[in-house]
Amino acid sequence: MPREECCGEMMEGETFPWWSESQIRLQEELREFVDERIERAEKLIWQRKYPLEFLKEAGRRGWLGAIIPEEYGGKLSEYGYTGSCIIIEQLARLGQISMQYVVTMCDARLIMKFGSDELKREFLPKMAKGEYLGSLTVTEPFVGNDAAAIETVGRIEGDEIVIDGKKRFITSLGVSDFYMLLVRTSDDPDLIKKHRHLSMVIVRAGTPGFTIERINELIGFDNIYNGYLDFNGVRVPRSQMLGDVGDGWKVLMGMANYERTLASANQLGWMAEALRYAVFHTKRRVQFGSPTIDLPTNQFKLSEMIVRYKAARLLTYHAAHLFDLGEDPAFDAAIAKYFNTEEGINVFLEAIQLMGGDGLTRFYPVESYLRNGKITQLAPTTSEIMKVVIYRFGLKALEPILEAPRRRIDDELGVPVTVGFY
């Protein structure tokens, strides 16, 4: 079914007034790129084969250099953070390969912000071309959202860091060329209180003592490898540390808001596809003599799905634009991440409901969006943590409208009125 007959211009991906001509062209190019590869992508999902070829081609086209400065072979001035969200929104339509893009772009941001000139020269040009793909390596068997409590040890021995420990729930393990690893470099109580007991270091794939322990079978992410990593006396040069010893927490926080924004953009691709199939099915499905899309109840469901999708795009690209303006928008990124993952689940559930039994089968990909969406409620960062962030930053951000009202009884009318704020 032609796209325009299915969901109209909405499915073409709207632009925003602040988008540049380069970003608008990027969206058009990506949409064509994805449309031509959806069949291949779905075959790889059925075969449980990692879709590395798409990322490699994206690298050749310069899309992995969206936030990398031109001096390192990137296209920051052309695409920027908004461009990186445009890229992931469309790549998400090819399946979960977009999650490798998320972690690689976050690694690029950290190297740009905290890496030495040597690390920048070595890693960024290859990352921009898709020759180096990265992973983020924080979660452990007994540590999740409380990243400050990690147990993997990084002992400083001269010019080397010796690493011992385990990490789990690591995306794209076995495929990534390097791993951004958070380690504990001190047990000093005073440093722990100041979050100065952690360090971030790059570990290359194939380093002696660094092995894959096992692969997880997750509810979703069908052909994206995820699992446990083991570090047994792994030695890496101290020059592969980002920042100084004890800067690990600061480094980790340097990408958290960007990671949340990218995760929000990822949801957009799945939400759009869920809408596509819901409209497609209800236009074709005839019950009681009419297409089911003519039923007011189904129209209400589609209306709500459209509202959620539109609002999700606005929140995502607003946060991305703030990054392009040089900000690090914790509040806006948290709202986008929370809203998009939670409302994404609602969109997927409604799409399945509109499709009836067909929505439950693997004949259509909608059920996979629901399974993947459940994972994104937990990672990166749970919805509950996002609500904590929204509360903490929200009260301060909204101070001007939260001034306490001054109320009194009007002398003339004898009724309560507001006389000011304090």
C-alpha cells in the first residue's frame, strides 16, 4: 500500500521551523534509505542476525558523525544534535539497530568533552565513518540505576589501569570495537561522598582478559546482542581514561541527558510504524459492512495515538535543539524520555487493539514494538528515575508560575480573591 494512502503526510515526518535545509534533506534521504532496506532488515530479525551492515553504510554516508566536529571528519555544523535525532528516528524503523547508534553517539560525545587530544584524533574520525562502534558499560550484576555503587575495580598501577569485575545488560557486546567502562578507582569514604571514586576508561575489544561471559535472551531487541562481560586482570593504558582519576561520575553525567534524548527519538520511529499499521489495518478490515476505521471508537483511538506521536516529536526535537544551542537540558531530556517511553507503550497497545488478533501475531511487526518498548521503560534509565529528575528540576524550572498566592476576603464583596504572589 502506498505510504500516502496509509497515513498521509504525517507519516512522512514533519519538520520544525528551526531545522536547517541540511537537516530537512537529511530526513528525506534517511526516509528513502530506510524504505529501501526494510525488507532486508526484517529478514535479519527473523534470522537473528546482527544488522551491522546498516550502521556501516550509515557511517559511509557520514551519519555517525552528526555531532562530531568537522576537524575530526564529522558533520556537526551540518547535522548537529537535531540531525542525530532525525537519524535515529528513521533507523529505528529498521529494528533495534538504532540502539547501537545511541551508545556510539553517546561515546562520541564523551570523547569530545573529556577525551585527550590523542583519543579524539584516534577515535572520532573512525567513529564518524562507522569504522569504530562503541558500547556503554555501566550496569553490573548487583548495580543498576545506582551507578555510583559499581563494584568493578580499576587499580592504578603506574601507567596502566588493571580492571577486574563484571558488567551485564550491555548492548551490542561482541560487535562493538570498544567499550566505555565505568570503574571504581577508590574506596575512600570521603571520595565516595563526593562521587570522586569512579573513573571512565576505554577498553578495546580483544584486550587480554576481556571476555563475553554469556548472551541474554531479552523480551525484545531480537537481533541485537546483549549480555554479560567479564574483566579479569584487564590492563589498559592510563591514556585511555576520560578525564582524570575520579572524574568518572562527571563523565557519565556528561552524556546522560543526550542518551535520554536519543532514546526518545528512537521511540518516534516505532510509534510512527505502529500508527502506519493501525491505519492500514482498519482501512482494510471490514466488519458489519464497513471498514473498521469508520467506527467512532476506532477513530478516537487513532486520534489519541496521533496526539501522543505529535507531542512526543515536539518534546524530542525541542530537547535536541537545546543541545544545538549549547545547553545540556536535563529537565527537557527527562520529560521527553519519560513521555515517549510511557506514551509509546500506549500507542503500541492501541495499535494491537485496533488490529485485533492480527496485532498479536508476528505476521506484523507491531507486537515487537511493544516488546521493545517495555525494555525502554527500563533502559536507558527507568521511568521512575525520570520522574525523580523531572520533579527535582521541574520545581526550579517552573518557579515563576509556582509563586505562592496571597489570598484574602474582599471587604466589599465578602468573597475570597487573589491579591498577589510571594
